[in-house]
Amino acid sequence: MGEKTKMDQTIQYGDGDALCAELWRLGVHFVNSATGSTAQEIAPVDLLCGLAASQDARVQLAIIPLLLTLPTFAEVLPESANRLSGEPRVLLMCYAQAAALLQRKHAEHLLALNRLPQWLPTPFSAALDLPASSPEEQLNALAQRQGRLSGETIDWLATYEQVAARMLARWAWEAECAA
């Protein structure tokens, strides 16, 4: 049987509103549901696959804050990647790797916000052919690699950093409100 298309994978793993509602239920406040859907529990593998296969770039990008917020979801990354093919698989691998590298780069800030419960693994380093170097250098190499793999001329590094900045600001605000 042939490779699934991105649309086939989106249908299989659910729509963006359901995925966003589940993210909010899990405490990942990154993308709002357009319809205000009620969250229904989605298995971690299906949630990661659904995010990667989404037609909405903002929903795809939510993989990074999901892993930063709930590092235990990283346990199902290999299974999730194996269920995907093509562009969704590349997105999952790159965004998961970016989350781990951003976590290392911003570890001090995350510790100060009590947001570093465990280190994220980097199961796709070898597959993405990343150098063994500093998190900053690896993020740069990852951005270049994602550009080549996707064929898109997006500033991937700025995209990763924007997600980190947004989540760090959100968590700082939450900590301030809780104090």
C-alpha cells in the first residue's frame, strides 16, 4: 500500500480544534480552539501524530510546547514517528529535537520557573545528522536541516526561538499570578 498523504493522516488523527482543546486540557496553553471544542482525551501517540499531520502550522508547532510542558510525552516519540510518513514525520522529528535543544539552551530559566521536571531525550539526532555540539549550534544545524528536508525557506531557528520565548513569557506570567 502507498504512503499516506498528509490529509489522510489529518483525518486519521483528528481535527485542529479537537487537538487544541486537548492541549488546553493538558495545560499546554499555546493555540486556542477556534470553536471552543470540549476536550476529549487523546492518547499521547495520537496527539503527537495529529499535531504533526495538522494542516495548520500553528497546531504543528504546538509539538514544541507540548514536549516542554509534558516531557513524559517524549516516551512515545519513536512510536509516533513510526506511524507517520513524509512531511508530518519530518515535522515531528524536527520539532521534538528542537524542544529538547531549547530545553537545554534555556535550562536555567526553566529551572527558575520550576519547569524542568526531566530532560527531554533526543531520539532523532542521528537521523537528522546533527553535530555533537552546543544546544545553540545544534539548533542552528537543525534549522538548516529542516529547511533542506521541507524545501521551505522559513527561518526555522527564529520559529523555534519564538515558541520558546512565548512559552517562557507565559510561564513567567503564570508564576507571577500564582505568587
